Amino acid sequence: MHPDVGDLILGIKRSLMEEILPAVGTAYAREQLAFAALFCDHVAARWDRTHIFVIAEFDDLRTTLATAIASGRGCRPPRAPLTAALDSANAALIATGADTAQPLRVLQRAVADLKACLVRLLEACDDRDATDGEWRAAMRESLRAYMRRQLAREEDWVSTTPIGWW
């Protein structure tokens, strides 16, 4: 069995508190070490959930973009900005693939790329002069529903071991 990053972070915290803190003489340096130990607790508590959080975001983005693309393809006549945004989102879906068994950094880059596509789609479907308001409304609603779900995920994420002195 190998220690994971969370175990290593807790080991650093233990070393800070048990070995280094007693040897430090100034109050300011002791305070800084105490904050570093608190930060170690915070990071360790999040580590176990990081991949789960990113996978949920990745899967939700892929589903949302596929739904938005299907709605957007129904718009007639297609306008150039919408067509470009739909093609870009479709290419990003193909490029990222649905495989979540990837390193965390790879998934995070894919999420960032997919979020950029989501923004472009939202901007393209907000064309107020366009026809096919029903199709565009469906696209906007699916994209905005994603944003509401993501906000809830992020609020849950932030609530994990909040940093603070209060």
C-alpha cells in the first residue's frame, strides 16, 4: 500500500506541528506554522473528493453540450456565429472523449475547454434578432441549467473544511 497525496499532506502537517513548531521561537513564525497546519487539514480534506468533483463536472458538461448541440442544430436558418459555436462544441466533445479514467490535470483541462464551448454557445444563442426562438430558448435553458447545477456543486465544494479563524 502506498500513501496518497492526502496522507502525505497530513504527514507534512504532523511534522510541522510535532517537530518544527516546538523549535520555533518567534510568535509570528509559530502563527505562520499554525496556519500552514490548518491549510494542510483543508487540502487533505478536499483531496479525496477532488477527482469525484471534476468527474461530475466533466460528465455534466458533456451531457449539457450534447443537448445544446442537438437543440442548436434545429435552428433555421443557421447563423454563422451559432454554426461556428456548435461545430466548436462538437469538436471539443469528440476531442475530450467520455473516458473519465484520466489523470486529474487532463480532466481539468478538458473541463476548461468544455466550459469555453459552453460560453461560446450561450453567447451565440443569445442573438435577439434570430428566428427559431424556441430552439434557442431550449439551448439557453439547458446551458443555464448546467450553470445552476455547477454552482450547487461549487457551493458544496467550498463547504468542505472551510478555511478561517472563526
